[in-house]
Amino acid sequence: MLALKALSTSRLGNRWLIPVGVFPISPFSELAGRSTSSSSTCLVDCLITKFEFPETKALSIAARFPRLKSSQKPQALFEFLRGLGFSLDCIQSTVSGAPQILFANVDKNLKPKIELFQKLGFESPRLVKFLSKNGAVLTASLEKKLRPRVHILLETFHQKDVLKAIEKCSWLAFMCPHSRLLSNVALLQSCGIVGSQLSMLLKMQPRLFIRTDCKVRDIVSRTLDLGFSVESRMFIYGMCAVSAFSVATLDRKFAVFEGFGFSRSECIAMFRRSPTMLGRCDEKLSSGLDFFLNTVNLTKEMVVRSPALLMYSMEGRVIPRYRVLKTMESKFLFKKKPSFRSVMSLTNERFVEKFVFMYPEHAEELLIVYNGRNVDSSADAAYS
């Protein structure tokens, strides 16, 4: 009787109110879930059998596109990429980076974009490598993004330079507003960075061209403040270095040198001569300075004049050559002691030819010293 009362209903307008919990929940939501799961099954199967993705990866991709009804487009994409020379690994990388392309129309959407990159100079192996890492470019609008940006770049730069820049920074082709691209090119030209200097900057630091004009102005200003001249070929190298470091980071880098007794003006002088040296981590800069000043006994003035020494590999170049020089010195093989800087700048082949094989009677020993076998070297001990 109580059950019947519980099942009694009351009329409210046109709706019947039934106590919650008396009947099981309607299976409609469960059916909907099954429908969604069922509709993505064909995609999962395609990703596993055709693209050879692991099941977990296939399920992850399919979960983002639950309404797929057919695997026709994914299969067409696979065949299209295969035809362009993509390996299975490259196809997987491209799709993983931009799974949206699984549902693109190959003929209407993808082929015209591929043709644009091919006309720009992306030949098959290069194109495959580029798209494997930057599949997202294929999701950008051809007419609204890709073509206008490429056109802007080709109006100012040589095709081969544009190719290298986009290869290095794909965002240049589709993420940067073309108004910003135009503005930055005009800004840099107004600062006197033109011709080959501008082209070199594009190839070396393409990301600079997609920054806000305020940021670009700041980078130019900071580079000038450090004493670089726009007329100098080193200016763009200075810009690249400055763009990579905040003011605080530059100060920290200079502090490493100041810890060895260099003045701020000497730090800046070294930076102007070799801007890329600050790309070395603080520990390597410190170890290098310690070795040159305290083991090789170079003067600070010599280091200021030759900061490129800090760019050489200590283990691969500097220490092995230093061992050879010290051994030769102990055997009085030098008529005139060579410049340490010039010795370090030689290619490996030229160094061995000039300082090892030039002395046949000592060549075997010098080669052993050079290769570091069975050598108890003070240079190694000092550096370690």
C-alpha cells in the first residue's frame, strides 16, 4: 500500500511528477555515451591499424573528436603524406602535433598549402622534416594567414632567407599578425638595419620579427647602450644576444666576470667582441676564466682582447692542446713560443700537423699527451 502511495502522481500543468528513485534512471544518457564511443571507434581503429599509433595515443586523439562518423578523411591524409615521402614516424609526429588535420579535405585544404611551401623551396626531405615538427602550420588559413605573411617576407627578403627563417620559426608564417611583421621590418630599417644586416638578423633570430614593436625598440636601445654601432657587422649579433637575455640575466653574467676582477667596462668590451660568449652557462664561463687566468696564466687584458677563447670546448680543445704545449715547452722544442690564442684557433687537423707530426721523434709521445692517455696532467687536475 505504501509502495502504491509512493507511486501516486500529482498533476502540475502538463507535467507528471514522479518521486525520484522509484524507477531506474532513464538509459538515454548511457545510450548517448555509447553512441559517442561507437562513433569514435572507427577513428581509433584507423589510428591503430593505419597510423600504427599505440592504443593509448589513439584513444587520446579520438577523445578530442567524439563525433567522427567516418575514417575516410584520416585515411586520405595518410595516403597523401605517404605520397609526399613521409615515413610512418614522421606521419605520427605531424598528426600528434596537429590532430585537426585528420579531418581536413586533402584536395581543397592541404594540397594548396603544401604547394605554397614547395614553391618557397621546401623540397621533399626538407618539407617532411619541417612539417613533422610544425604540423600546426597546416591548420592555418591559406588566404588569411599563410599566403599574406609569406608575401610580406618575400617583398623584403630573398626567398632562400625566408625559407631558412620559416624553417627555424614556423610562427613567422602563421602566428604573427602580418601588421606586426610589417611594423617590425619598417622599425628595424628605420634604425639603420638594412640589406644584408636585416637578412642576417632574420635568419639568426626570426622570433625577433614576431615580437611587439615596443619589445623590438627596447632590444635595439639596449644593444646601442652596450656600445654596439649599427654600422658594425657585430650589431646584429649583439641584438641576438640581448634579445635572449633580460637585463637581470646580463647583469648576472657580467657578475661572473667581475668576480675574477674584470671591470664592467671590460665585460662590455668582451661582449662587443664576442656576443655569443654569454650564451655559455655561468658555470662554464667561471671554469674557463679560472683555467685561463690561473692555470694558463693569461693576463686579464689578453682575455679581454680574446673573449672567443671562452667559446671553445675545454675538454675537447683547450686542455688537450695546453697539455701538448706544456710538454713541448718542457722538451725545449720551441724556437719561439706561439701565441696561445692562435694555437687555440687552429683546426684540429692543422694543430696535429703543426704541433705533433712536425716533430717525428716526439710525435708518438705528443699524440698520447694530446689524446690524454696515461697522462697525469696538472691541466686536467686544475680543470676538474
